[in-house]
Amino acid sequence: MKVRNARHWAPRGRRRWLLALCALVAASGLRLALHPFLGPVMPSTTFGIAAALVEYFLGLGPALMVMMLGLGIADYLFVPPYANITYFDHRDLILVIAHPLVSLIVITLIERLRREQFRAQLIASVAQSRYEMLLRHDNERALARRAVDETHRLLHHLAQHHQELILIKALERDAAARASVGQSTSWALPHAAEIAPGPLFEAVHPEDIQRLTNALWPGGHRVRLRRPPHESEFRLAHCRCDRFTTHAGDFLVLRMEH
């Protein structure tokens, strides 16, 4: 996979250039502290180390700046004759050739490794996002399949118990969510829920109709019912409420038990 953004792994802004200058000052101070012991030996070692560290943490541009400025400081302060820019001999030539060559090799290798590391991180992020998308799609398919199964079960239930139906009540989504976090018996529904009467709806006592309209939950219920419907006397009947979750919403179906 070709990742064009792999070259942009380094941080951006002025802060990295300020940090690179701080690294250059630290390398100069360290070399000055070691100068009484080292003399003209390895005049650019600390600057090469500083350029490599700057490359690893801050990127290619600051590292090249540290390398070039370090070359000038090392040649001016730590190659005899010291603090003299008019004299140029073989030691200056060795420094001008060796320091950029070694530093560029190290910087190039570190830059390549950092780009590959950042490329691997980008690919891992893309793979993670695609995996999460696949999981979401699988969940959506599972929910859709479950809703279709519930719809088929609801239709079969209605066809099987058509003559025993009292009412069908549409349960709002937000009300179902609130009820699912409460107690199992707290299935109170809002007044705005839609109700479809069944064949036995008119045979139920009006007070029970009002009670079922305001508070209906899955499970067993006892209602006053005229049997047969033309009788004036109400008798207690055992009813059953079932809940169905479909793609069109949630429904509560109340029917009379045998």
C-alpha cells in the first residue's frame, strides 16, 4: 500500500526549530567542556550525535540545520588554529568531508526508518477503522435480520390469535429505551402511543381500557371482560401481553388467554 503522508511524520511549527537550536547549543557546550581533554580530536562528534537525535525526534529539516551549523562551529572552534577562518588545511578538509558524509548517512537511515514506522501506524489506523466499519455493518445486518424475524413472528402471532386480540399498542423508541434501564415492571407508556383495537376491544371494561392505555407491560394481566360481548355483566379474564421489536418499531400485543 502506497501511503503519501508517510513523509509527514515529523511535528510541525516553530517549536521544533527552537528545540533543534537548543540541541545545537547543548552539543556546543558539551564539546567546549570536553575540549581540554580531547583537544582537536573528534571535533564534530557531539554535533553528529545532536543531528541524529534531532532527526529522530524533530525531522529532516532541523537535523540538516544542526549538521550544517555544527560543521561551522566545529571547524571554527575545535580545529587548530582555533577561532581562525582564514586558514584551511587537510584537517579542515577531512572535517568538511567526513562530518557531512557520516551525518547524512545516519540522518538518511533514521529518516527512512521513521517514515516506515509512521507508514505502519497509518496502515494500522486504516485497518482498525475498516474493521470497526465491518463490525458496524455486521451489527446492522444482525439487527435488520432480527427485526425481520420479529416481524414474521408478529404476523404469525396476529394470524394465530386474531379472534383473541384486545389491542395492539405502538411503543415509542425513546420510551422503550427509558423503560429498558428501569425495573422490569416499569413499562409505563406515554399517552401519545398509538393503539389499534382488536376484536375484543369493545368487550373490555372502560376503566380497564384506560388503565391499559396508560400502563401496559409484557406479561400477564387480569381485565374485566364481557363474555360473550353482548352480555352486560363483566367477568375477570386472564390476558397475555407480548412485546415485538420490528424494523417499524416496538409493539405490545394484548390478547386473551384460553
